[in-house]
Amino acid sequence: MDSTGTASFGWRAPDADDRTAAPSRQVAPPHRIVLLLPTSAARTRLSPERYVSRLAAMSIALPTGLFDGPTQCRVATPDGRDADSLLAGLKTAADAAARSLIVYATGQLALGGDEQLYLTAPGLPLRLAHLLGVRWEWITHAIGRAAAPARLLMVDVEAEARAWELLTEAAPEQVGTGTDRLLADGASLWGQIRPIAGWRGRGGPGEHCWAEAVTAQLRDGLPGAPAVLTPEALHHSSTYQPEGTVLTLARFAPGTGSVHLRNRAAGRGVLPVDALPAALRDALRRNRGEEDQK
């Protein structure tokens, strides 16, 4: 018992001179994945089941496909019943600390009466696009101001006739035309857009979609490819051949970091350090140096 009458049980608080700053180990922030699908079930003409199945597949394939694995991910599927809640969910994820931000958007792309692009529920009447849809510019703005150094926007939508015409117009001398309208600052753009041919021609049971091809790549990997892949590598190595008219999106932003994916076909066993991305190699060296100093 000390002079204050308090039992110490053999433990003594260190004096100020004895205190040394313990080495602090910074915990890396998680990867953040946001899955976007407007629903607006009361006003749409179509069942969203096909699109919901895309989200379900991506919610499994993306976290397990990331090199760090699903334990290092946070997956958000904002409520799509109204535009405000969908956009609020995206902004919350984008504003949080993250190693990477991956946004997957599916549904219908429509040109509203204000001549702006909107992401809407599949089959939503076009006259309601600007009232019930999410303005695409708001989506890209949220991604462009994200805290994550690496950003990837995955687009897997069907476009109504006016939106399709706007996205496929050829005007290279003008900035902000064509697929440039879909870009987010500092983010890579990957995916595809199909035109809406007609309500009866949509969504046959045997139709293969882009999400299905991507999830298969993430699940099975690429034989003969490096152990660590990027979306750009997956895109260039894909054997998926879509049927019909398709607009391919493949704009991979240089110098903004990249999303690193595990190649599940690279074999199991010890992964050579040289196969890791430079950022991961540096992190391993720092951790090893801290261990050696202890």
C-alpha cells in the first residue's frame, strides 16, 4: 500500500521520465463497396428481380475478389425506394475513410425533361425520370469528392432511346460528350450499357449480362495471369462476347491508384512478395521494420 493508502498489487505507474511513446500501428481503412439500384416499385412497369440478382452477385463477388478479402470490406446497399436515400447512402460511404471506393450501379439510364441523365428504376416511365430518378451528375460528384485514393465506378445499365443517342454521339472536338458524361473525377469507369429495344424484348431468361461475366471472372480467376489483377487487366482478358448492340465502358484513370484483385486461378500456396502491388509491399516492409525494432 502506498502513501495514499491505495493498494498497488505489485504494479507501479511509470514516472514521467520512464514513459516512452509506444510505437503506434496505424490500422488501414477498409475498402468500401456501394451497390446502387433505384426501385420505386409503385411506379415501375417491370419487376426488379433481374437487377436485384445482379446486386446480390456483386455483393459476394467483389469483397471476395479483392486481394485483402471480405474482412477488409464494408458493403453498403442504400435504400433505392427514393432518390434522396440512395444518394445519401452513397455520400456516407464516399465521405468515410477508405482504401478504395467501388460503386456498382444498375437499373435504367434515362434523359429527363431537363436534358440531364438520371439513374432510375427499371421500367420507370420516362416522364418521371427527373422526379423519381437520381441525377447521374450527383452520383459522379459524390464519387469525385470521395476520401478514397482509388475509385472505381462500375456501370451495368439499360439506356432508353434518348439517353442512348446522347451517349453514343460522336463529337470528339467537344468536351463532355458521349460517355464523358458518365465519368467521375479521379475514378476509373468500367462496364457496359445496352439500349432498351422495347418492353417485350427485355430480359429473356437465357440472356447473359455483364455482371454475370464479371462475377465469374472474380470467382474463377484468369489462368496464366499474375496473382494480383486490376479491373483493367480483367477487362482486357475477358472472353465475354455480348450479343446485340452494346456500349462498352473502359476508361481506367492513370495515377489515381487501382483496385487490386486476387487471381483465384494463380494457384494456392506461398505468394511471392514480388507479385504484390507496390503499396502492399511497402506496408509489409514497414510492419517488418517495426517488428525488428521491438
